[in-house]
Amino acid sequence: MSRVLVLEDDEATRQSLAAVLRARGYLVACASDGREGLRQLHEQRPDVVLLDLNMPGMDGWEFRRAQLQDPTVADVPIIVVSAQLACEGIGAVAFLEKPCSVNDLLRTLDRAVIH
């Protein structure tokens, strides 16, 4: 079973994403900001991270920089799920603009990880 970390500050969105992913058979961990996301990244070692860019405190850009500086988790792929369109240079394997369809999300995840 593949593990997904959902890093999203909006609780309703985070819970909706987690419910859809769990129903599809993914093991899901959630975090509401970048600092919590880094902790979960190390504790859960997910197969992929769904990353929102606009979050209070440590945003998605800062999370990604910290992730890439740590060789133990630098290779975990990122799928950006954000309303922010400008994300060139973040090194994501995919980008989904919010709001995205469930089918697009699942198709993208299935391509990113062996499920």
C-alpha cells in the first residue's frame, strides 16, 4: 500500500483529500503547515507528498527547500496541489490546480507511485 502525505492548511480540503485517498487504498498522513509536514515526512516516509504552496508559517516553497536539503527525504516526490499557478523550479513531478477533479488527482497519484 502506498503512503501519501497531504500537506494542506485548509482543514476541509485536507480532510476531503484524505478521505478520497483512503477510499482508494492509500495510507494517508496529514499536516496543516510546513513544519508539521517535515515532521510527518520523517516519521511516515511517504511515497509521495501532495503539497499546497500557500500556507501560513512555513509555506510549500520553504517546505520543499528544507526537504531537498535533507538527503534522507530529498527523493520523496512532490505533487503540487495549489491555486498558485507559478511553481516553476519547485521540482514537482506534477502540478494540479485547485480545485482539481478527483479523477485527475487519482490518475496523477497512480502515475507518481506504484499503487
